Amino acid sequence: MDTKKVDRAWGASLIAVGFSAAILAAARLTGAPLPDGAVRALGALDLLALPVLAFTSVRKARGGNR
């Protein structure tokens, strides 16, 4: 993967994890109940985004294209 693709994948996965965490935290702090389907969808989004975030973080730390 070239550096530009790694940067885009890293950014997209970071946004996805941040979005789901912010929604879940805001719902918890305000006491607003989220439907079960929404919580599961956000959990699935996290499960998809976290391995991508880990892989691209290692790629970025190692120095890109190897």
C-alpha cells in the first residue's frame, strides 16, 4: 500500500471509531436510551474499524511502504 492509501484508511478508521465513541458517550451522559439496533450497529462499526486502525498505525509507525 502506498502512503496516501494508508493515510486515508487510517483517517477513515479513526473518524469511524471517534464517531461511534462520541455517540455512545453522549447517549450515556444524557441518559437518552439508544435502540438496541443502533448500539449493535455502532459496535459492528467499531469491530470493522479497529483492525484497520491497528494495521495502518503499524504501517505509519514503520515508515510506510515496505
